[in-house]
Amino acid sequence: SLLRLKDLEVAELGDSDVHVKRLAAPINPADINMIQGTYPILSPLPAVGGSEGVGEVLEVGRCVTALKPGDWVIPASAGLGECVPRHPRHRWTPARRPVRCAATLSVNPCTAYRMLADFEALAPGDSVIQNAANSGVGQAVIQIAKASGIKTINVVRDRPDLSKLVERLMALGADHVVTEEMLRKPEMKDVFKSIPKPRLALNCVGGKSTTEMLRHLQPKGTMVTYGGMAKQPVMVPVSAFIFRDVRLRGFWVTQWRKDHAQGE
């Protein structure tokens, strides 16, 4: 078996260490990929699975001044479990935040914010189109964009309870919610009667969904790929490059953190 449940002895607390108890941890697609051995970053085995979560500080070493027992922290790297790490490997988060929100703070909202901020100089009134809009990142994009005055066109897969999903995303601040099938229909023109065509497209699906979404991007717009849930390649018509000069970029929050570690 790839996975085992194992009890570990808690190491002795050093002067610069922090004893943290994990309170909650989500499971991301990247966590599954790590277990499968297909993710770009693989921890030396044996390793503790997972990359996100929130923990409570139980005790601190005598040289630690930035944290105290009772504080909540989120991991700065994967594979920490219930542990005694040196405190720079954790970041502080307010304890009054709901535990589920705190446990998912370090990946999805950060990914959403950086993609909205780093690739196009978006201003209030501009628009963004994204697929997998009901994902963790997608919902964060909706809320951050709403707070910034940016309109969102949100693409989801068709499903029996579509109306409930549309209602939930609209409650978060979505301006338009459409299915992948609707992307191909002439009725999409009605969406752009009230908002401009998007300058930024966010893709975590791949395949036909991405190709159809790209058709609605403004000339010289940017599509950022941060996932591939369909496990299909990103297919772009040659005309999109030649006649519309669209740009294709990628984003991985782990790499962003490495590139900006000095500025932390």
C-alpha cells in the first residue's frame, strides 16, 4: 500500500522550535498527484501527505518570540503533519478565522490573487473569464474580483443541480455563470452587451473548454493555465496567435513562492 496510518513520537522541543497540532487539512488534486508520484515536487520518502492546513501552537522554544501557545499557523511547505518545526516554516493566521477557511488559505486564495494581479493590469470595469469557476480557486477569483470592481464570466460544467450552483456563485459575486456548452452558442454575444470582452482568461481544465473560452478573449489578451483537470492538452488555433496576438502563460503558486522568497 502507498499509504499507511502511523503514530510518530513527538520530537523534543528545541530552543527555536514550535510544537504545532494540526486542526484541519484539505485534500487538493496536487496532494493526490504527489502520492501518485506525478507531481513536479516529491518529498523524500517516507513523507507526510498534504500541502495545506491549519494548526494550533501548543508550545514554543525559549528563543521563539513571534508565536505563543494558542496561536494558529498555516504551513509554508508540505509534509509537516503534527510536528515540531522551526517556526519560519509556518505563517501566523488569526485564530478567529473559521477553521475551514484557515485550512485552505495558503494555496487557492493566493493563486487567485496572484493571477488577477500579475498578468494583466486590470481596472474596475474590466472583465475576466474562467473555467472550473466552482473550484476553490474559482470561488476565490469571484470574490477578489468583486471586491476590486472586476466583472467575472464563470464557466462550469452542466449538471442536474445547475440552478443551485449558479445561485451560489452569484451570491459570491459572480456577474455571469455559463456552461461549457453555452460558450459555443451565439447567445454568448448577449453577455458582452453589458460588460467588455475579457482581457484575462484563467484555465485549470484544458481541452475543448479552454479552446472555446479563448475565443472570447480580447486581442492581445492573456490566458493563464494553472491546472489541467481534464487531462487534455491546451489547444489553440493558429489564428489566435497570428491575428489576435493572444498570450499563453502558466502559473504555479509553489514556484511563485520560491521566486519571491527573498521578499517575504
